[in-house]
Amino acid sequence: MKKLALLLIVPLMFTCCTPKEEQVDVKMDYTLDWRTDHLHVFLTYTPTEVDSVTLHYGDISYGGQADIFSCVKNFESEDCRIVTDSAAREVKLYYEGTPVVKLEYDMEYDLEDENLNCPRELFRPNTDKDFLYVQGLNLYLHEKGRNRYNMRVSWLTKPDFPTFCMYNEDGSMEPHTGPQSDFYYKFILGDRELLVDSFELNGTTNYMVTAPRQLVDFNREDIRRFFTDVYTGYEKFWNDTIDYSFTLVMYPFEKIRHDVTGLGLGHAFLCRYNHYADTILTKNRATTVAHEIGHNWISGEQWFGEGFNDLQTWYILTATGLRTIDDYVAEVNDYMAKLHKSKIRNLPNDQISDNFWKLGDYSWIIYWRGAIYGYRLLGQLEAATGDPHIFKTLMTTLGKEHTLGMNREYFIETVSQFMDRDVLETQFEKYIINAETMDLTKTPTLSGSVIKYDKNGAPQIYITDREVFARHFVLE
Ligand SMILES: [Zn+2]
């Protein structure tokens, strides 16, 4: 699933030895009160505008949900007159001067049974007497166009079942104060079966959150081991030590039976999956988790952030020994076949993002195209440099400070030290921007393999020398 662009975190200024609660100017002070099957929200708000203000709720680009405003209701205040506009997702407050305004509302939503689709369950709150699932932007109101203000969130009553809150990972009831970005793209999860494991990696505490439903406990250990192996594999590959905490949440869908999807939320991955299987960590889900961890190093324009991150994911899984070179080839071949088969394979790049929420091929083609373009390029670069470790060389030459926010200009500039710039630019324009069909048999491909067209006309990799092909996969 698309990784979300995160807002810049505003650094907070604290003076030494002073508790932060007293130092921070809080514009939105929220208190959450769990009431049997929904959240009641108390907001103490200090407006900037004189006499009236418009507060906004939700984000239409987040799951493409025009009716998201139905998740909040029963707005009340003794300090101001309230007019809500559900179509615009707005709450207008009328008052005199710039008083401190107290406002209350309910956040409550039962997912529908009919026509529920994957983005709807992923991006929509869900509350019941047994669970609570909500992301900040579907819980808190905000001043449109302003995000550099501070918020505080406290609990009056927590649910009687376990909860995990991305800004209070240890499960404490302590109020949390911070910039709006601390809350907006973070979620609160509560479930009768919720299990929160913490474990150390490089001296930082990481969190793994699951609700295994009918599954037995061994999955928990499997996920932790997988997470650790993949994580340390990436660190070796990049010669890098991650010094912040990472949270992996594997939370089953309640209603839909979609194999796996999720949201990258900064230093966390919220993975949703269909729990009607005998393991949480199926091969497909494991790949998805590894892909999301890979976003700690690769992000930016989607052809790179998603496509090259997929190449990286398969590479790391192979180089760590968790998968074989045949698995790697099968993943690339699967993408080649899917791109070849897609009716929209020649739809230019800029028209893809406009149609993203139509889903299907629209949400996947950028992954397919970016990864295959990258794979094709690796063959050319290996031929030009004679370096069998060209993927590692390319990534480390690009450098983490750029691979985390890659753009076309920097990519062309840097890669042109390995091959002719005109050829590189022309191919980028043809294959990524204009989405022309890539010819994969006329350029060199990675040593130890060939590419041929199969009976359906899709290009496919065939390993010709296993030893030579296996040389490409190194961590250090
Ligand atoms: Zn991604």
C-alpha cells in the first residue's frame, strides 16, 4: 500500500530541568473517555481566529472516503455555537473574541457488512465493545493549513481491554504533549486479544503488536525472529545502525478477507491481514513486512520509493538466507508477467496517481514498473562496471540521505557516473515517465541469467549459472 508522506516534525524547545507539560503552549487539549463501545472526546481549544473558526476532520485522500465525517457526531459546547458541514468535513465554531472553547463529541463507527472494501476497513475507525481502532486524523479535529501547533492527549477512561497507543507505547495513562504531527498519523488500537511485545535491538526498544485470534502463540515468536533477521540484514547491507524505535503491528481485519495490506507510519508499520489462515506470517505477508521495514532506507518518488524498495526487499530476503535465489527470480518474474498482462501498462506515470483509488492495477503498476526498470538497469550497470555487487554499490553510492527522499534529478546525476547519461535519461523518460513497454532482451542482464519471452509474451528471467547469479547477493 502507498506509504504516506509524513509532516515534518516540529522540534520542541524545552528548557533544562523543566517538566514539558508546563513549557508547551497547547492549542488543542484532548481528553479521551471510553464509553462502553465508543470514544467520547473532550476538547479544550484555544482559537487563533477572532469570533469564529472552522475546524476540519479527516482527509479525503486518505482512503478516498467522501463520507468519513459520519465517524464523528453529537458535537456540543456551552461556549460557542456549532454548525457542522458533513460534505466539507467541517465544524464551524462561533464565539466572541478569542475565548478558550470547550467542545465535546463522539467518535464512533461500526463497519458496514455490505460492500466493505480493503481501503475502507484500513482507513476507517472501528469501535465496538471489544475493540477500538482509530488513527489520529480520524479522531482529532484540526485547523486547516496549520500544523505547527501543539496538542495534548490524556485519557479519562481507557477501555477495559488492552490498548496500544503509538505515542504511549508502554501502555501508560500519562498525558502526552507534542506537535500535532505526533498524533495525526498515529493510531490507537485496542482489542481483547491484543498482545504487546517489546524487545531490544541495538539498545532501542522495539514493539510488536498482534491480536492472533484463534492462532496459537508460536506465530508471535516467528514474527519476532523474522523481524529481527530482516532488520539486522538491512542494517548490515547499509552499514547503518537504526537508533530509533520501530513498531510492527500485525492486526487482523475484522470483516474483509484481504490477504495483506497496510500503512507505513513513519517508524512503524500497521499491517492488516485476513486472519483465516493457519499462520500470520505467510510468505506474501512476510514480504510485505520486509518491504515496510525497507522504507527505513528507501522512499521518495514512487517509481523508486516503491519499485526500488521491492527490489531491495527481495534482495535482502535472499542475501539474509531467508529466501533463495529462485524466490528472488520468481518475485521479479511475477512482476514482469503482471506488468505485461496489465491493460494499463502504457498509461503514463502522471495518470497513475490521479487514478490511485480505483485500486487494482492502478495501485500496483508503479511498483511493477519501478522494480522492473530497476532490475533492467542493474544488468546495464553490471555490464558497464563489471561489478557483480552492483545493487549494493548503486544503493550505497546513492546514499541513505538521498534514498530516503529520492528524486529523478539526483538519481540521474548519480547513476550517470556508471553509464552514459544520455542513454540513462532517454530510458528514464521512455520507461518511467511515458510508460513505454520495456525491451528486456536487447540490453545486458545480470550475469548468471538470461531474459527470454515466455509463451504469453512476458519477459522472464532464467538462471543459467546458479553460482554466478548467487554472487550478486551480498550484505557486507
Ligand atoms: Zn511501500
